[in-house]
Amino acid sequence: MDYDFKSIESKWQAYWAANKTNKAVEDASKPKYYVLDMFPYPSGAGLHVGHPLGYIASDIYSRYKRLRGFNVLHPMGYDAFGLPAEQYAIQTGQHPEVTTMQNIARYRSQLDRIGFSFDWDREVRTCDPAYYKWTQWAFLKMFDSWYDPEAGKARPISELVARIEKEGYEDVTQEQWASADEKEKSDILMRYRIAYLGETSVNWCEGLGTVLANDEVKDGLSVRGGFPVEQKKMKQWQLRVSAYAGRLLDSLDRLDWSDSLKEMQRNWIGRSDGTEMVFNTVCEGRELPVTIFTTRADTVFGVTFMVLAPESELVDQLTSSAQKEAVAAYIKEVKKKTERERIAETKTVTGVFSGAYGINPLTGEKIPVWISEYVLAGYGTGAIMAVPAHDSRDYAFAKKFNLPIVPLIEGCDVSEESFDAKEGIMCNSGFLNGMTVAQAIEAAKDYVEAHGLGRRRTNYRLRDAIFSRQRYWGEPFPIYYKDGIPCPVDEADLPLVLPEIDSYKPTGEAPLARAKDWTYKGYPLETSTMPGFAGSSAYYLRYMDPHNDKALVDRAVNEYWRSVDLYVGGTEHATGHLIYSRFWNKFLYDLGYVCEDEPFRKLVNQGMIQGRSNFVYRIVGTNKFVSLGLKDNYETTEIHVDVNIVHNDRLDLEAFRAWRPDFADAEFILEDGEYVCGWAIEKMSKSMYNVVNPDLVCDTYGADTLRLYEMFLGPVEQSKPWDTKGIDGVNRFLKKFWRLFHDRDNWLVTDEKATPAELKVLHKLIGKVQEDVENFSYNTSISAFMIAVGELAQMKCSKREILEPMVIMLSPFAPHITEELYHQLGHDSSVTTASFPEFIPALAAEDNVTYPVQFNGKMRFTIDLPKSATPAEVEAAVRASSQTEKYVTGLTIVKVIVVPGRIVNIVVR
RNA sequence: GCGGGUAUGUUGAAAUUGGUAGACAAGCAAGACUUAGGAUCUUGUGCCCCGUGCGUGUGGGUUCGAGUCCCACUACCCGCACCA
């Protein structure tokens, strides 16, 4: 009987679906383990072989944990709101929901073919009203909360109101509050709510007709679509993520994530400890204190000018009448630039003198105040003290505008460039003279605080998340406007269902503005929708209790599953989803809705699967194609060719002629009768014709081979090109494994007792697989299987005692073939209900140890000794060996090093 | 510029964490079986001047012993980037 993967795979996939084999049920008698994949956005292109990589890795781990007696939660769903479906709708008029459902169906059928152990009863879709009810609910909770920096957590806004009424808070006095009208009260509270409506400079993308969050913009272009993005002041919903910056940073230390990912988040959060200092300024007799932020308080004696951001509110007040025109012209010029231009021109220095002067609080010196775009309004206070000698940006500015440069560190040379390093001994710096920079920073901070000139302050780069999108295909905000005051929709009225609209074409206003009766209690509803990350921020919680319509997740259920034990996904979410989710979770934790303050305890980043593109070389001006080795003899153009008609870099000529009409009469110049294609590693994409579809691999080799091959390709974390060449190896392994059970006509498995040699093969394998799977080192554990199967084949061992444990161990990797064999072995339950075989080290141990014997570190020969031999016995045996004699003639043994079980090294002179 | 990572045969890679470098595959070569093979099975395969030789990006160091540890450098990949 041959290994017929097609019938085996479809048979068991149907069986698992019918029997709900992978259903997860809360069970207090078993330890839980929660394995999560980053759920996909169902794009129109379907899956390529790169997508399932992480899913396979996590599926292996889930199945392994199940064999080890854990109650495993391993769900899957779809991040289904998003731009591509809406843009398709704009082009075709088809409702995004229709497109989305079609794509989901396609994804599901592709996923099902690979044999994942997902509990599909727990599937979530972010675009499902029953799901986004809880996205809206969380938003309402954020709207109804503020961040109390004293308690270090979010609290209900009613507690803030109570406090203001009783004693005022920050700059809001009791009296002000008492006399405020509804609108004013709303405005005051808006400054504190976690979800708030605020005017801010936002990334506006004209091409997409919407605002975008910082992580959705790269190099001044939108990540989706690549349209230019400009800065615009707009009133938008925002989430006060910045309030959590400190906590998001601190608890990173407790997470089992890769260093690089944690570092990325640390950079994104961007903590910097510095000093806020007040400089008094004078402009035509008007005095105005200006607060600046610096991390280099020690350099205050070298301040030769100050700079304001062009967008700073202080600009108007600090512009003298003489400079008014020049400043206005400069600001106009700056505003005209797109974000992209501003980034591209970071090297060119621009700026204008404001006409005002500041007073250095330590020296009393009078310094000019300038305005320049190199100072950012959104960071610190939007104003800086400039120390050109020790800051390269200030230096460039000072050079351009001929401002003085005062060096503050002994022996530093600032004639050509600034000295930015935080090292050396201070000079020209009054009481700081003679200190090291590190000492001076602290001393200066102390001085500033002691003399009431400012205070220590920690700044974060992390900004609040802009939460509004002027789009259709997203969650509607549960907010309506009563006389212009934003009010929350009653929780009982959630979900607020996305209305139908007649056309998806952009008109300049938000699509929901066109919806009929988009009102609540007679008042207009908010017309923006939520961004993509809204629905993905708490989906891992919803999987715990996906059908609950009373709560996001039931308290007791949450206490059982707690948080994700293993999260598998790509690094591309480092500064988006993974920050927002952590924020969202911490917020829910503060209010007591969830029991863990971090959502993802361990995170594994799977690498990307790159494409391996193939090329043909067309001789310019002809329809003749020349093989790789001969192409240098001609003038050629390189053309991407579909990798599916190339095997081992040899072109299938007939398939090539049939591929595209213009190649139908192609001629070839061959080498050795074959056309050899060139190749390159590139991103897997349609346009490069290097996309490999997993369905195709399942058709030709089967899902088990696909799974094994993707894991055998290399470590899960590493990016690697897809190269179908090696796939035969793992396929051969499965066939070999099958042949331990079957030959052409017979069932070979016997109940004979296994020999010690056979048990050794088995137990060595158990030990290896156990260790490797725990470390996600799947490629080496597959190697171990190959070795074991080879050895058993050699021994002609087909004993149940050996093979049955192997079937169980292999089942996480290749679930279909093992399910078939497990049933053939006489079981009528699924292999997933089996237990991982127990590792007995004694059975795996070798009786003898082969010691490599080195002389002065060079290996010369090996010697077999009993495992029990003591180091002294080993040394004696080695000294007595005739081999040793050969290598020491004429020399003396200085010392013999014996590492028990490892090696013997003899030092000779 | 700042931060993180990687570097081993023709290719993907492994190395018990300081102890026989190249496991296991792929590719290639030779052979067997076969009407045939993109099937199956053997065997070989780091390099060379074939030795007590050389060899894990380069140059040093520590050690009886270094792919692994330390120092300096180079190349590539990823992230951030006028963040004061």
C-alpha cells in the first residue's frame, strides 16, 4: 500500500471537522496553554506559502502542548475591516462586506487544506457587529475614563469630576467648574479622557482621503497605497496612549520577547530624561517666560540662541514688528511643504530671527530667539535652548546664521563640527568647571531645581494615537453630538451598526455623512470610523469567550485563560498593533475587566518567506531568449518568468511559449540542451511572478510535506527564500516512514518486544524532539526524525512498541499521515488525544563513550571507553594506548585533561 | 547618525552552549533496479601542494582547546531618524 496523501488528508480533515477534534473547552482540571497567531487581513490575493509559516509553527506547538496534557486554546479569525476592500468598493461599487466574505471563504479553504488544529467555533471577525460591539464598548470605557498619574492608572471620569468639584484639579479650579456651562465642562473633561476629541497636527493623506496614525506612515508616504502625507491641524478622536508610555516601557522587561522587538518598542516609546528650564524672554518690552526641554542641562553655559518651532503658539507673541513680515513669510514657506519634502530636506538649514531675546537663567546673558523647522512642535515644549558647540543641529544652524559657538569641554575642537559626545571635562561653565559631563548633568539638574529655574522631566516620543478615519469600512464611533457636545451612545444600544450608503466614491466628506438617518436620539452621530488597529487590539480576549453577549469576556473565563502564552507573528506590527494591544489591555486591566496587565507573555517573530524569482534573457529587439551561461555574449533584457514553469532553474520551454501570447513563437539559445534561468531573492509578490501557492504544494506533495518543509527550511525566526528544490527530501522522509508500516501489500507492524538498540533509537529521538520543540527548533527535530527513521529502516524494525510513540511524536508536524497510522494501529480516537511518550534517559544512553583524543588541542584518534569510567581510568587507558605512544615519542606529557563524557586532551612538549 | 541583528561548503543549514566543524537535507557525480522515471536503493561529495596540512567574514587576544568568550574592524539585513 502506497502513501496516498490525497485521500488520507481529505479523510482526516473531514473527520476533525465532523468530530470537532480541536474544540477547546475550559477545564479546570488541566493546565491551560494559549497559543495565538496574528490573525490575517483577508486580502484578495489569497495565501502564499509565506503566510502559513507562523501558523504551522504555532500549530506544531499547540499540538505538542496538547500531547503533553495541556488544555490548549488555539483560535483563528479575521482582521476584516480595512482599506483594500473599501478601495475595491470604490472601483466596482461592490459592498466591502461582500468582497470581505469572499476573501474569508477563500482563506478558510486554503487554511483548511493545511490541517491546522484551530478551534473554528471560536472564530472572530472584526467586521461582525457582535464582535465590534466590544470594540465600541471599549471605546466608550476609554471615553468615560481619565488617567490619574498619581494612582498610575486609568479611573472612571466621574472620580475626576468629583475631585474637581471638591478641590479642583491641575489648572481647573472649583469655581471655574461650578460656573462652567455644559460645553465648557465637556471641553475641560476632554483634556483628560483616555479617548478624547482633540485638535492636533495629524497625518492627512489626500490620496486616501483620511488621517493616519504615525505607524501607518513611512517616509512621508502612506503605508497602504504609498500616497503622500501632509501635516494638517484637525480635530480628531485620539487615544491617550502617551499616558501609558512609562508603563508600556517598564513592563517590557517582564516579557519574553526578542531583544530586537523590545528594543524597537523602546525606541518608539522613546523615553528621555531631561530638564525643563524657564528662559525669560523680551520682545519689544513685553516679557514672556518660555519653557524649554533639554537632556543636556550641563551645557547651559554654552547657550548662544534659542529656537522655536514654527508651529509653536509662542511665535506670535515673540515676533517683533520689525520681523513680522519675515516671520510670516517663513511660516508660510514651511507650511507649504509636505511631510515628505520636510524629511527630504532635513540637511538644508532654514530659519528666521523672531526679533525677541531670551535671558539665560544661569548667566543672565541676552540671546536671540530664532524660529526654525528643525525644532518640532510636538516634542518637549516646542522650544529649545541651542548649544551649537555640543549639538550638531544647533551647530549647523549657528554656522548658517553666523551665531556664536562656545565650547564647554576641555580640549574639544569645534571648528569643523560640534562635539556631541557626553564625555570630557567641563570648562567655560561656572560652577560646573572641572566636572565630567555625567557629573555636570546631575549637578546642573540639581542647581536648576534648587533655584526654581525648572524641574526634572521625562519626555516620551510616543504620541497619542489618532483614532478617527474618514472611511466607510470600519467600526462606527458610538458618539453623537448634542449641540456640538460629544456624548456617548448608551451601552445598551451597542452595537451601533455600520449603516448602508449609496456610493463608496470619495467626495471629500466622510462616507458616513451620506448615510440616511445617521442619528441617535435625534442628534447627529459621529461620521468617522475607527482605524484598523481598533478591532485587533483586544481580539485575543474575545477568543476566550467569543459568544458572550454580556461581556467582552466573562470574568471567570478570563481568569482561566488569562493571557496569551505564545504569540506568533511578524515584526511589522512592532510599533503598531503590539503597542496598541498592550495599551488597550492595560487600560482594561486598570478598570478590572481583565486579570493580566500584559496580553502576550511570549512572542516569537516568524521570519518572512521571500520569493525566489527566475529570469529569462531576451536578446534586445528579437524574440530570442538566451540561456544564463551564454547571455554575456549578447545584449539582453532581463525578464521575470513565472517560477511555476521553471524547475531547478531549468525553463519548461513549452510552458513558457504557452505562458503569454507574445512568447508563443519564442526561440531559445540553449546550453547543454537546456535553458538555464537566472534567479534572485526578492519579496514574494505577484509582479515578480515568484508567488508559490500553498494549494499547489498540497496538490503535488500534500499538506504534511508542506508543513514539514516549511519548518525544515530553517529556524522559524529567520527570513528565508522559498526554494522548492528541497521539498523532495521531506516528502521522501514521509514515504520512508510509511514504509516502516507497509510494504507493497502487507501491514508490517508486529507486537514483538523491541531490542535495546531499537529502544535506544526511540528514546534518543524522544529526548531530542522534546527539547527541540520546546525551543522552536523544528528543523533539527525533523532531522532527528529522519535519522531515526533511517536507522529503523536499516534494522528492519516495524515493532509497535517503537512505531506507535513515533507516530504520536510526529503528529504535531504531520497530523494527517500520523492520524491515519494511529488509526491503523488500532485506535479509534484521534492521535491528538494521545500522550507524548515518556523519555527514559537510561534507554537512550550509550554504553560506551567515544573519546576524541587530542594532542595540544589537535584531534588525533578516538578511543572507546565504558560510560562509567572515571576521569582517572580514562586517563590511564589513554596513557596506556599504543596510539598515544606513537604521538608522544620524543616528547613529554605535561598534563592530561579529561572532560568526562566529552574529550581527552594531552598537552605535550 | 542612533539602536538591534546576521556572517559556517555549491545551496538551506547543524554543532550537546568552550570539547571530533559541516549533522540532516538539497544539489552534483558514480553505480544498482528498471520499458521508462521528477520512482526506489547504494556510494562519494569543505579546500589543497594529500600532510603530523589548511579551513566557520577580517585582524588581534584569552585558553590545554574558540564557530562559540574578549577587543578592534568589514560587509549585509532590519528598525528609528532634525525627538533637543
